[in-house]
Amino acid sequence: MTTGLFLGKIATRSGYHAFEYSEYPSLIRGGHNVIEVRISDEEVHSQGQGVDLLLCLNKETADLHGHEVREGGVIVFDNEKTDESKLMKPDRNIHYVHIPFSRILRENSLPMVMLNNIALGVLMHLIGADMEILNTLIAETFARKGEEIITKNREAATLGMNEAKKNFKIDILHKLEKKSVISPKLYITGNEVIGLGAIRAGCQFYCAYPMTPSSAILHYLASKAEKAGIVVKHAEDEISVINMALGASWAGARSMVATSGGGFALMVEAVSLSGMTETPIVIVMGQRPGPATGMPTWTEQGDLHFVIRSGHGEFPKIVLAPGDVGEAYKLTVEAFNLADRYQTPVLIMADKYLQEGHQSVEKFEIQSRFDRDRIDRGKLLSQEELLKITSYKRYLITDDGISSRALPGMKQSLHQANSYEHGEDGHTTEDAGERVKQVDKRNRKEATYLSNDFRLPEVFGAKEPPLTVVSWGSMKGPILQAMKESGGSFNYVHFSRLWPLDFGKLKEFLGRFGKFLLIENNSTGQLGQLLTMATGIEFPQKLLKYSGRPVYPHEIMVKIKELL
Amino acid sequence: MNGQTATAKINSAFLGYFPTWCPGCGNFGIWSSLKTAFNKLQLEPDKMAVIFGIGCSGNMNDFLWANSFHALHGRAIPTAVGVKIANHKLPVIVIAGDGDTYGEGGNHLLHAARGNHDITVIVHDNRVYGLTTGQVAPTASKGAKSKSTPQGLIEVPVNPLALALTQGATFVAQGFSQDLVHLTDLIMSGINHRGFSLINVFQPCVTFNPANGYAFYRERVYKLAGDYDRSNLRLALDKSLELEDKIPIGIVYKTERPVYTDFLNQLKEKALVEEDITNRDLNKFIAEFI
């Protein structure tokens, strides 16, 4: 994993764009782990087909991925670990680079952990990258462990570099020469960028129970908690997680939780509690293939309907779905503002594919956003404002459906947040009239959202192409990549705001397009069903993938060729 | 102004609607003791947080008027923990039932005790589910007949005190709702205690569990002696095993241990909610991603 991360960083620090996709089984040790890094002069939106350089640190890599290497490509292998005769295909134009990784480790009495550095040294030579970048990365990574460790890691990398230099003077690859002008980029995962967004948004309490693919948000925020002024709590179960977060939010702390489908199922009763008590909360729902435990370390978009309909009873909720790391940052900050503005749950739907892979994003793109970001706490009263109110009512009936919030501890804040139906003052009620008034009040928040904060989906690509792709969330990457590689034979309607939807506006908007292709990383076309319900428009052409793997750009191009 | 009028005046601060509990309900004693304790401690209704569970006990939300959150069934404890972390300057009190605390939310009790979160959990223990009209509670005696156990309960009862003691609670007490003065003292001690406090209160349900009525408890409860060593965990564990024939009331165990928020450097100067969040500098966080 480190080798892949370093390679990506070396690429971005050399002035390139990079995208990382990983596959690994739900095991701690063993099994087959693979990291794919795609590097380009231009923005890279997704993983893809065909490999230029395959670095095999074990036998499985050579066996399983040897055939993916393109003509003219390179396979780096260790003959102690790989059956050379099986690997080498005389009918193919491939450079086979034998590096005796095991022997180098043995002869230099190096521990197994040094294998990464040796491999990186080999890579540096083969792709012609600047060794200084690797040396700097090693120094940064091991800064806290001291000079000795840094030197040892650098020496191992040099061993690899020298071994490759000694034997291979090949000049076949795209070289990763350092560019003369380099705009700084972040090389960051969806999980990390959601964490970054949460810090910027003023998240004060983050609570979670570990669950793939969202655990890394917990790890990231826990490591920054003191520096950022956030309390991070690993609670006993997901039920506790969300109820703690709602308690903290009621007391005034901006709160977020993250989980995956199974954990979210446990949280659902409290999603409804957030709706009823009108307590803001941000929930990151990182999808993975279900049902039940499913395929924990793989990817899917199978929970759209579950999330939109989560929680018993009727109440408004807002569901967002970022398509890449830039959007994930932006929508995380926005989610906190929306939660405070509408005093209701806001869900960010992501998935393993977006959350665990690194993507490069221009530093200025994130920086210019966070310089502009504003914290909007909606109708949260200050102490001064509260003192001006003669008889404070937490659930006051209002035109926009949103009532002012006071916090416990403020003078004259006396109120109750009530999971029972309640009157304006928070007291429990079963009165028919008061019930209807409160239901209507809560529902009006949806209308307020639709008029103030609803946005139509973003459209990418040509103005009047013969085909329009419709999708949502993380499938944006493979679709934009396919668009780039196919020369723009289609355009793309990207949904990143999934609920509530303005049915009327959507019908008019979708009516402008001709033929549709629905692409989703699930088996039933859930967005398509939702849009049909909302607009009556049907999506007979579908590309649905639910093998636990993301859709690939070439699969999109094949499908589009079929349709045109 | 004499003392009596002053008390009456303050008392009204916590007074909500008149309870809807059955006449003779054990909850009245707890309600009354709570109000007295809050007044004696000079708590202010808007500068505290009372988290209610769901059940006849939780219905006190409308009868006891303080800043409150009427939580989900079983989830009052995690809600309270969240409130306390967000604003550790507020006194946080949980009012919940035996089903809430030892059944639906049993897991939360264990972990809140481990964390020594500075909250006071007052549990209404009547061995029956009243609001759902008479099924056994986790504290019901083995063999108890109810709507859900017409042939008699197969399980043995949970042991609330032993549970809390073994999971790290730093204040464990038991009270009886008919002894208001004693119960008021327990509640005050629990709120004054810095750390996780569990007060299990026997509170007869005269409607659905007359077998465990006032007479049942009066014949069995006894006050822990003045020279009882409440700092001795082994002795406390012994006392926690007295469940049927003779049942102790009073402070069974009390010890000092830093509370959860003491370990959070972020909270050294201010409560979490007092921090300015409007302008966090992201530049110091993005360097590692370049």
C-alpha cells in the first residue's frame, strides 16, 4: 500500500496527475492486494484498463495480472517468488525485469518492511523519476522516528535503484520527468478529504464505530483531534454513536458520524430522532456491497433507496453524493451548514471506491474553497438574541418550517427536545391539531430547501450529443474518463444532490435531453427508479455493475458503441 | 422572606404538568425527591440537562421542567454522554427505567461506567414494564408471571449494582421511592459525585406488579450502617448480591477516578461548545497531503 501511495505522490510532486484504485480482501494478512496507480499529464478521473508497468512483490500478482500488461510494457518480478517460465510469453513484446528482491533483503540483512523501499528504488530508475523526491518523502514519513531510520529507508531505496541501473538500461516507458512548472496538488483519499472538510466546517464532535470503508475518517480525525479542537469518540456500537452525536449536537456541538450499510441500519431509529427533535447531524454513509456483511472491502452503490427512506415516520432529510475528492470536500462543508440551517439529518453518500482511493486535486481548488467557506449555523440563537425573546418556544410554528434553537446552559433557554410528538414548547402532545401543525412545520423545511438550496444536476460534455449518460456519486470518475478517452460522443448528467428532488424542475430539465444511458454501480438501477418515480421518464438503456468492482471507462465505451 | 416561601418559590421552577401516573405510583416519590434535590443543590433549570428515557419513568419529561432531551428507548445514556462531552460544565442527569437501562440499552450502561462519564443515572426499577401494560422487566424475579411470560419467567434477574460495580462505575447506590428523605440525599450525592453514578431506585408499580409493591420492599430494604465502608469494592460486590430477602439501600460504593473529559486536552480551557469554530486554518492540515 505504501509503495502505491509513494508512487502517486512522486507523480504529483513531479507535476503530474494521479489516481489510485486498490483491491484487497477482508483479511489482515495474506490474500492478494493490488494497487493500481494511473499517472497522466492531464487530470485522471478513474482506474482503467491496461498496465504499463507491473510490479510483482509476490507470485499472485504475476499470475493474476501478467496478462493485463500492454505491448511494450514492463513486468518487474523476483524469480525466487515467480515461475519465470509461466510468466514470460515469448509471443508478446514485454520487457521482463528480474530484480532479486528476496536476495537483496537477505544479503543486506534487511527486514521485510524494507521491500517497499527497494521496490520504489527500482521504480525510480525504470520511470526516470527524481530520486530526491523519494528521499524527501522518506524523510517526511519517518521524521518522528529519527535520522537513523530515515537513512536506513533511503539506503534500501538506493539498493533497489542500483540493482535496476546495473541490469536495465531500457528506455521504453513514459518517463516521469519532473516538470519545469509544478502546481501543487493534494494526493488524498475521499475519507481524508471528508475529514478535512469536517475540520473546516467546524465539526466539534466526531463519533464512530469502525466499519469499512469509513474507518479511515475515524483514524484521520482521531489523529488530528487535539490540533483541530474536535473530540473524537469511538463508541461501543453504532446506536450509541448516533445518539451520542445527537446529544452533543443538541448541546450545541457540530457533530458528525460515519459508517457503512450495516452500521447505518443500526443508526436508523436515531435518524428519525434527529428528524423529530430537529437536531442537526451529518452522517457519512460509505457504501459497500450488501446485503448483510456482504463484501466488506469492495465497492457498490446499493443503498440509495435505503438512505433516502431511512427512518420511520415522515420528516425531511437531505442526501448528498459527491463524485470525486473535490466535491467531497465541498459537500462535507456544505452538509454541516445544511444540517444547521434545516435542523434535520444530512447524509453524505460515498463508497469504498471514492473513500479509499487517492486522487490528485489542485491545491488551489481546495484552498480557494476553504478561503471562501463560511460557517452558517442557521437559526441558532446567541445569548443576546435569546434574552430578547419573552417566551422562548423551541418548536415555534414558522413559515419556513424552521424554529430558532437555543442551547442548554444559555440563560432563558428552558426547553425540551422531544422524541414524542410535541407542541411548540416541546411538551408531549397527542392533540390532533398540534400534531398536524408540527408535521406540516417539519415538512415545510423540505419546501424551503427546494426553493433555497436545491440544485439541478451538473452537466458535463457536449451540448447536443446523441446520448446522455445519467449517474450519481462516485461513478462520475469512470464516466468522465470514458468521455475523455472516447472523444466526447456523449454528455453526462451528474447527480450529487439526491434528496429532496424538485420533481417539476427535474422533469423539465431531463426533458431537454434525448436518449439516455443509466449507469449505476448496483443491480437495480436505483437512481433510475427514483427519477422515473419523480418525472415519469424511463431509462430502458442501462449499464449496471454489481460485482463489487467499479464500472470501468472501457465498459462504458463498449456500451455506448452498442447504442450509437 | 422565610425559608419555606423561598423553597416553595424555587420549587415551582422545576414544576411541569401534574403527572399522569397511576395513583400510588412509585414514580411520585422519585419525582418529589428530584425536585427537592435540584432545589437544595441550587441547580438552575436552564443551566442543566436532564435526559429522559422512554417508559412511565421517561414521561416525567412533562412533569419536571428543566432543559431536557426526551431520548429514544434505551438510548438516554449515550445521549447524555454526548451532551456532557459537548458541554462538560452542565450537570447531566439521566432518568430512565429498568427496561431502558438494563434491557434495550444494557450495552450503554457498561460502557458509560467504563468511561466514568460524569453523569448521574437514576433508574426506576419496578421489575415490570408499565407503559406497555405489564410484561416482565430485566429485573423481574425468576418465575414471575406476566403478559409476556404467562408460564413464568425463565431467566434470572439482572443484577444492576454488580453490573455497574464490575464495569467501573465510581458511584453506585440504591434507593426506595417511599423513603423520600433518604432518596433525596442519594440523588444529591450522586449529582455531587464527579464521575459515573448509578442510582437504582425501587419504585413499585401498583397497577401491573402488585406482587412487588410497597409492602414487599418495606419488609426487605435496610439502610446501610453508618460505619459501612463504601470505598471497599469487594464489600460492595457482596452487598450487590443481596437481591431478595434483605436488600441494602444507600451508597453501596463510591470512589474517585478522573472523569472522561479530564483526559481531553481540547477541553482544558473551555467547554467544546464555547470554542470558536468559524475560522479554523486548514493550511496546517493540508501540508501532509501534498
